[in-house]
Amino acid sequence: MMVLFLYNTNYFGLMASSTIGCENLLDDFIRIILILGGDKSWIEKGLKCENIPEHIKGMATINNILAHKPWIMDWRHFASFKQGLSNFLFQSAIILTTIQRFASIISGLNLIIHNDNIEKEKKNKKDKDSEQLEKEEVKIKEENNIKKGKKEKNKKEKKEEVRKRKKKLKAEIIEEQIQKVITSVKKNYTEIKYENEEEKKNLINRKEIFQKYMSDLIFSYSDFDPHIEKYLLTEDFNWKTNAKYYFIDNAGKEMDYLDKELKTLENLSSKSIGNNFKINIFKLRDAIEKYLTLIFGINDNEYNYHNNNLSMSVEIKRIVKKLACCPEQIREQELASCLEKINKEELVYLILIVTSIKQKISLTFFAKAFDDFKSIIINSKLNL
């Protein structure tokens, strides 16, 4: 029974990491399933495999919705499930959103590591260039000392010779550097062009792999549109007073783990004021939460757009939104711009905070849809 639970949980891992587009995490879950002795057809055929239970397949659409458009979660998404699966549904929602969060964290951390490698390469090149220039200066100084030791009658002539040589040497160094830049640009252009073609090819291949474990309903994030979609008002339904207790009742153990994690992050945020920090993460956290709830379709009457912008720079806001919505689309330059406003440690905190807030938002919409579903069932029975 435990093996079956682990097997199903890791299959949710395939679904969740696919919808976020995290290949590394996907590979890890495939290995775990095979180690557990799982059916290879589940992996090879994906959701089209006939052996996969219907209630597992049924979570595929919900998985995509929670990852990309939680605001469209509707009571009808529970209609296809058999009665008595409330615990399974809530446990699955926590598992799926947690793995989605891991996938987003991995995307952010991979970019930080990649940025570190680029900075290291730049530093090595700078050190090498400085060393070369220092050697040339020493060489010129030695030559000058030799010239000074010569007879007075040749001093003027030798001085001119040294000047010419220095001028020639500098010209040669400049010419060499220009040639290096030209060669580097040509090489980089060729490599980038090649890498882009390979990346495009690999992206197509990855999409084919990801789609095996994803519902056809949604493949990517899109913005909440307040003109055609209705906000969920915090005074009507929110995480602290409503959604959280649905998960406590139906997925107590999973909710206990999640709650401890969320509290740990809050404590980290509150202790993040110190000499090594550029900003107050605790203050920023509240701004991030209000910002994300709004762009995902939850309206808080206390939200003040102007005050929120005072707490978040454009560079941070851009990273916050992409981490929550489409982490696979974050670009290196965006990350570099963000690191000009905050340090690396703060950025890691930021990644953890943003992904935890996003998870709470998704689970809030899930609970609200279930609340509507429950009300409809009760009303239909009363009408009968």
C-alpha cells in the first residue's frame, strides 16, 4: 500500500515538473518510479496509458490549472471524481503544488549558479589581462633601466627609441585585443546561433516529453484579465480563515508539513534585517503577497498600488512575477539586473518566499472551488 502511494506521488511529480517545464526534476521522478519497480508504460505512454487509474488522470487538468491559471479552478473540475475522494483531492493538491514549487525554485537557483559561473569567467579574464599588462610594464621598465645605464651621448637617442618601442608595443597590444574581440564576437555569434538552434530543437523535444504527462487543457501561463474575469475577494474567501481549514480537515498530515514550512519561511523573513542585507525582506514579503494575489485574481481592499511600488523596484517586481508565473522564461539579464538591487542571499530568500505565496494562492482557489462544489451538492440534495 505504501509503495503504491509513493508510486502515485512520484507520478504526480512527473505531471507537476512537466507543467513547469523542469527537465531535471522530471528525470529524477522517472528514476524513482523505476527504482520502485513501477510500470514502464506509465512513463513511456504518459497519461495515454490505459493502466493509469482514472482518478490519477483526472488530476492532470487540475495540475495545469493550479500551476498556471488557478483563478479558473471551478467546482465542475470535481464533478468527474467519484464521491468519497475528498482526502485524495486535497492531499493531491498539496503534493502537486509543492512539486511545482520545487520546480520553480530549481529554475531560479540554476540561473543563480549560471550567473556565478559567468561572473567567475569574467573575473578570471580580467585577472589574466591585468597579469599580462603588468608583465609588459615590467618589461618596459627593465628596458628603461638598461637605457639609463648607457652613455649620456646616446641617452636622447635611446629615450626616443624606448618611446617608439612603447608606442609600438601599446599599438600591438591594442591591435591584439581588437583581434581577440573580433575573433570572440565571431566565435560567440557562431556558437550562439548554433546553441539557439540546438536549444530550439531541444525545446521541441522537451515539450514532446512534457506533454506526455500534461493535460491538453492548459500548457502555459496567461495573465488574469479583470475585464472579463471575476476577482476572488479576500473578505469572502481567503487562506487564513477559509482555505487552510479545508486542507487541515482533508489532508491533515500533508497540511501539517506545509504549515511548518510556511512558518519557517516567515521566521526567516522576520530575521532578515542585518548589515549583510540591502533590503528588508520582511517588509518586502507583504508587498509581494499583495502583488501576487492581485495578478492571480484575488482582490484585497487594503492593496495600495503606489505604496507597493515603493517597496518593490521594477527589477524585483519583474523577477517576482516570472518566478510565480513562468520561471522557465527568466532571462540572464533580468537576473543580473535584480542582483544589482539585492544580494545573492536575499535573492534565494525571494525565490522561497515567492513560490510559497504562489502555492498558497493556488491552494486557496482549489479550496474555494471545492467549497462551491460542496454547496451545490448540498443544495441539489435539498431540492430532491
